Amino acid sequence: MKTKKGGITVDLPLKGLKVLDLTRALSGPFCTMILADLGAEVIKVEPTPDGDMIRQWGPFDHGISVYYLSANRNKKGVGVDFRHPDGLPLLRRLALRSDIVVENFRVGTAEKMGLGYEALAAEHPGLIYASISGFGNRGPARDWAGFDQIAQGYSGFMSLSGTPETGPMRVGTAIGDLSSGMWAAIGVLGACVARQQTGQGRYVHSSLLSSLMGLLSVQGQRYLSLGEVPQPCGNVHPVIAPYGTFQTPDGPLNLAPATQDMWLRLCELLGCPEWAEDSRFKLNADRIQHRLELKELIDARLQARGRMEWTALFIQAGIPAGPINTLADVFADEQVRQMQLVETVRHPDLGELRQVGLPFFMQDGSGASSVGATVHSPPPRLGQHTVEVLRQYGLEGGEIDRLLRDRVIFQGADT
């Protein structure tokens, strides 16, 4: 697949790879959308008559799920009746002619369908196969359903958010689904490199549990190294003060004077040089002990200006700071605009559809870049490309006609 940027045609890195996407909901579709953004031809197979369960999740834009819109761009849509006697054999044929298969059924379901890795790899040794589960493919929780908030709690991730007053709090997006999709995509990319070297495919497995634990970072190491169980501390830094959220007249901002020198500059900027000699605030260890008193004092000084005016002053003084934006603020922001983080594609039912594009870009030696050019096609209608895809996979017209007539497959409305 190629994309145009600034009049220059750029080959995307996964051009030429066929991905059979047997996933649903969010974790799997997010994985395959990353692969599609990078240029792979992703065939999204949905069970008829209703399609991916995510199509039923609100909120809706003119009857179309925004959940579905968020994770399914750059794909071709195929509708198949999984329960028809000819449905699963058809999927097996497609899998054996694909480079990559991705699924996120419950553990063991793909095997029962005849679509497990071992059965397919026996005939197609170069196949790369990725599975995403809730809690892994072994162990006492292997059969648990993979729901994001359950995994956030089970993994310890929720215990790190919130405050002592609120208790554990979930992250505001489905971070378990999204991170497991990203880890699976990374695994697939690694398997692609390995296949170039050996000719052999790989089995890649990620789970919501393992993916969230992979994001524990210093908090996980803190327990493993020191035996400390981190407690929720809200918007303050556990070992630096002042560092966190503070209030201005027109909204909150984040302030992070992380070094002693920054702290001294903050005292001067706020017109309170005496704080630097106050025994409660002189050193970071002192400030941690008196962080609530210090926050009240800083909040009081910040009432003199708005959050953006303060942010500019802090940045000018070399003190990290920034407003806490709403999404309305974010999508109107000039930095976001200039980074081209939002792209527009034409949707057959919704018209101009804005989406957050791939959050990184690549540039070659000529200066050609993929930034702002990763959203190529809108999320497909159910079965929109069924006949086109089957032809690409080598099925003859007569067989496709029979499959349509027997309702094994479904051809939805095209653009």
C-alpha cells in the first residue's frame, strides 16, 4: 500500500502482507488496525447476520457505533455465516492463503473451529498467527472472559490509580484492550522479521493480564525489588513534591518542578522566595512530609492568573507545566493540528470522518514521510468487500455465486 504526503508517494512498510482478521470487540481490532495503518491488507471477517459485537455498542453517530469507528479503519469487510456448514471451511481456505491470522476468541475456541495455529501451521509453515485472550492460554484463569475492567483490577493496575479517599480507580479508556492489541501487533512485527530470516512463521500470544502487567513499569519493579506495595496517590508524585495538579481560576494545570533548582525558581516566580528557607519546604524530603500545606499555598498564589498564562510563565522559567485539557481543548489545540494527529477520511454514510491517526511517523532518506497520511479508507460496512476479497483469494465467480445463493457469505452495500 502507498500513501501520498506532500506530493511524494511513500510505500508503507507492511505493503503486500495479507492479514485475516477474525477478531471482535476492541483488543483484536485495535491490533489489526495498527497493521492496516502500516500498510497491510487487512480482511475483517464478521459473522452474519449482525457482524462484530462492537457494532452494537454506543454511543452512535447516525446509527453507527463510534466504538466500531475507532478501531476498524483501513480494512476490507467480509461477511460470513460461521454456523453454516460451508462457513468455517471457507475461513480455513482464506487463512491458508494469508500471511497473518489474528483472533481473540475465548481460549480453545479457534481450535474447536479448526482454525487454531497448529492445524493451520501444519499446512502453512510460514503463517504468523496472533491470539489475544483475557488472562492467558494456561493457568486457572485461562477460561475467564476478557473484560477490560476485570483485567485492570486483576493485574493491580487499578490499585495504582485513585486516591486514599476514592480507593482504586479504572483508567478512563480500555487500557487493557488497547495495550494487548499493541503488544500483539509488536509481536506480529517481530514474527515478520523472524520469517524473513528463517521462512518460518510464529505463534504470538498476548493477554489483557500480561499486557497490563507489562505497563507496571517502576511500580512493578518497586514491589519486586523492595517488597513495597504502592498505594493510590491521586495526582501527586509518590516521591517528589511539589509535583502534580494545582488549581487556577479557570481550571487545573499540572506542575512538575522535579529538581531542587526548579523548586527555587518556582519560589521566585510565585513571589515567595521565603519558601526556599522554610524548614517545611527546604528539601524534597521535607516537602513530601508537608505536601498538603504546600499545595494550599501554591493554589492560593495561582489564583492571580489563568492556567494558560501560568503555563507560559512556567515554561519560560524552565519549569515543566501544562494545562489539563478536555478533549474539546485537545482537538482544538494548535500543537495537535501542526503534528497532524487528526486525519480525515470520506465515509459513505457519515461524510467527512475525523480520526486520530497512527501516533508515530516514519521518514526515509529522501525526506518522504508518512505523517498525517495513515488513514486511507473508512471502517467498512458489514460485508462491504466480500466478493472483491474472495476474488483476490482466488475463488471463481461460480463458487462465489453459490456461496451468495446459499447465504454462506454476505455482500453488503458498497460505497
